[in-house]
Amino acid sequence: MKINYNKKANYCICVVIISVLVSAVFTGCSNDNESVGAQTIPPQNLIATVEAGMNSSFYIDSDGNLWGWGWNKFGELGPGVERVHGVGPDQLTPNKIMENVVAVSAGQHRTMAIKDDGNLWAWGIIWDYCYEYGSQIHPQPPPVKLMEDVIYVSAGLAHTMAVRADGSLWGWGRNFNGALGDGSKGEETIIIPIEVMGDVIAVAVENGQSMAIRTDGSLWAWGFNEWGQLGDGTTTNRLSPVKIMEDVTDVSMGTGHTMAIRNDGSLWAWGANNFGQLGDSTDIERHYPVKVMENVVAVSAGHAHTVALKSDGSLWTWGLNFSGQLGDDTEIHRHSPVKIMGDVIDISAGFDHTMAITSDGSVWNWGKNQFGQVGDGTTTSRRNPTRIEIN
């Protein structure tokens, strides 16, 4: 839902550099959770971050410990959760998953994590214990190592893309509607990662569409485009990357809408808008970017709601609110931004729930809680930010 590589407000330390000594592109599958001969980032250099998945929640603390809770039917919460007949029960409170993690991305029924040695690990529904969504499904295998030398990863509905330290962008999974950007329609699932483009610093993927930010700040888009979520002025699916904007520092994709921040702090939106998820005070679908806010340092798009963090630490929400995911103590959809809380340093929007970290290190969660994704020990949905205990 959001680009997640410890991206923070500009008053925080916001750069984590991975330096590795491995030269191989792919490692094949490994179910051993040990690092393999690479330099590591000392845990004290990390910044706590949150990641909201479809019906699960993840938190990386400042020591690099990854915690997870919520929906776990297909093993989305990974190791450390007792399994029953091969699948895990839902977790109503945070559970420690693994150590030495610097980034995490939650797909629909799988999770990807980058450790401090640059190795990319995966668990949940993945194909043949190695890649995802093929003819065989293996719920909850041990974490498997997919790639080395990775600095950025984003897991979508049915495809994944990762950026390596050399700036190369790699993709795998379902390629329907050109989700991987290799110029093909992709009738077959890609189980071996393919290189898509170079000079990439960040990537975001969602429901069959992808976005990449290159080193020059240009934003590129490809894949599914039914609601104009690619921002190229059409509703035509794109099989190859199309340039959308310049001077972009952050991008996040919901099910059918996209949000981007430019280097002047302006927030831009396009795509589906039936619940006001673009925040432009209308419900008009937009096929080109429209300006929404100023002074924004982070943004995260959920299924049909959006969360933004401004430079003063204030958190703003808008869009769909059936489950209280906006955190304004109502279930009223909002077509314009509403201020929810202050002193925030990180945000993430899940499918129907929202997460935040405040400057004192507290983790807050609200919205739909059917599977325990709020993490307060209940399955009661919350319409206000609720503080979560991490033990």
C-alpha cells in the first residue's frame, strides 16, 4: 500500500544504506534464516516503521525486530506463530517474527522482508517454496530467501517487484495487463524474476499496476489502468513503463488510485475517486494528477482511503470509512482531508485499517479488526487511534 523502506518525515533520519558483498543476482531457494557473508547495518541505525497489509499489520522496531499480527490463514505472519494443520491462527496481539529486518512489504497473502545483509525473504502463499502464485500453493513454508543485494521491495495483489543496490528493477508473479512492465500481456505467471529497467530507487505495486521512481526523480507507471490510476490521461492498460511526472519523492498505490509527493512537498492524486479517496473534495475519477495538499512528507494509499503525513507531524485521512479506518470517530466517508493526530513520524494504510507511529515511539492502529489486525487483543473495529503494546 505504501512504498516502505524506512521513509520518514524530513525531520527524522530517513536514509538506510545497505552495503553487501555478494555478486550473485539470485540465490535460489533457501530455508535457512542465516545471513550469508554480507556487511550488516547496526540495529541502532534503524528507525521504527509500520506496514499495514490487507488484513494484517507489521512493525519493525528500532532494533530491527519484525513484529506481526492479524490475519494469518495462509501464513502471512511467518515464523514464530504456532501452526495448525499447516496454517497459522490469527494473531490478536503483536508477535515477534524475525530479527535484523530493515524493510517489509505485505501482499495479499504473503509477506516480503529485507534483512540488514540485503537478502530478501518471503513467506505465506508462494509458489513451489520459491516464487508466488503458480500451480502449486504452499501455505506457511519456512521463510525462503529469494534474492540478494535488495534495497527495496513491494508486494502487490499477485506480483512483486524489487530494487537491487545497482538500481536494477526486477519483477515476478502474475503479469496480467502488463503488471511487470516487460512489454507482454503475461498470460503465464513469471516464476523467475525478470529485469524491467534500471536507475530505480523505489517501487510500488498494487492490483495489477506498478510505479517506479528513478534516480532523476521521474515517475513511471505500467499495468492495469481501468480507473486512470496510471495517470497518463487514459484508461488504457500499459504493457511497458510510461513516464508520468518529474520531481517525485514518494508514491503509493491503492486498489484503483495513486498518490505521489513531489520534492516541493505537494501531494498529487489520480485514479478512482468514488469514496473521495483522492481528497480533492469531489468524487470525480481523475486520469491526470491533481494537486491535493502542501507540506506533505509521506503518503499511504489503502484500498479506498488515503493517509498523509505533513511536515509538522500531523496525520490526515480521507476516503472510504466503513470500518472507521479514517480514525475520526465516525463511519462517514470524507472527500477532503481530516486531521486525526499529531507528533506522527510514520504511517501506513492497509485495506481497511490504518497504522501510525508517534515521536515517542508509540504504535497506533485503527479501523477494521475482524482478524485482529488492530492488535489490541480484540476483534472489535476501532474508529479512533488505539495504542498498541509491543512486548
